[in-house]
Amino acid sequence: MRVAIASCHVERPVDDAVWERFERLQQRAPGGFRIAALLRPPDAEHGEDETTWLTRARAVASRGPFGLHTHWTSPEHARPSNGDPAAHVRRELNWLHERRLEPRFFCGGGWYTDEDVQRVVSEHGLVDCTATTFPLPYGASARVVDGPRPGLIPATHSLGMLVRAFRLPEFVHVYFHDTDLLDRKRAVALELGLRLLARRRPASDLEAVSAAFAR
């Protein structure tokens, strides 16, 4: 499949400065990309406001692909440090469903996954984006695959990899973090990178690609 998509790991959804930058970028849709928003739910223990989060989550879900981006330990610590990772994901999905939000995609924070987490994701009918086509320094929990398949859409390029890329694979999935947009150079690089990418590969989105591989 010769196509390109983009997704954002939204790590600071109730930070006004970060959110405003991401929202404007998603609305501009540089290169024609419908940027997927993979959101970390609010953390009440760290004072994050649920009402603000819900308003923002519903807004991005109306604009493009929407998914869950689990941080198991804290807003600043993505990977699990205790407890049952799969049960944590199940609780977050139930919390979202109770508030009439229906994520279609999932990406584990810090690229963490395990068989139990994958089982919960599959049971809820989510497309798993917790994989890459390039090695990561996270040990055995990080999956490296060769491309999309039913129920699994890997990332192929970080922002840095995109701007350095001379050759591109047929399928390109660029991921970035909302906090990248606080750095003007990175924000400009992302926008230009997506516009240039759209000249090299047809711009699509997670929903269209996952539907194509589900057939």
C-alpha cells in the first residue's frame, strides 16, 4: 500500500499551551493529513481536570481518528512500574465508554505492550499502534514488525526520521508528540515535513488504512 498517515501521542491534553498548538495543527491538516489523536486520559491524582479533558477529547474525536494512549505510571512516566498493565488498559477503556467516547486505536506509552495488553486491545476491537518498523531501546516489550497487518498499524518514522529520510517505504506512518509543538523548530519541521511527505505519498489516515487491512 503506497500511502502515508500521521498520528500524535497526546501527552499533555489539559495543558492549555500544548493543546492550543496541537488543535491548530490538526485543524490546518498540513499536506491534507487527518492527524490521529491518541490521548492519555486525565490523571486526577495529579490535578488534571476531567471536564476540560472530555471537552477536548470530544473535539478531536469529531475531527479525525481517535485513540487511547495509556500512561501506566503517571503523566510523566509512561511505562508500567507496578500493578497489572492489562487491567489498567481495561479500566481506561471502560472509563471512556462510560463517557460515550469510542476510541478506535491504541498505543501503549513508552511503546510498552505484552500479551495480556494485546488481548484486551483486541477484545475491545481496537487497532494496535504499539509497534514500529524500526528497533527501539525498550527491551522485549517493544514489537518490531515489517508493516501493517489486520489490527496492527506500526509507526515507521519519528519526526526526526522523517526530516532525515531520503528514501521512503511504500507505507509511511509518522508519529510525533504534542510536546514537540512547544519547540518552534520542531513544530516548523513537522509541518514542512508533512507537506513534503504529501508530495511523495498519498495522504491518508489511520481509519482508512486500518479499514483497508481489515478486508
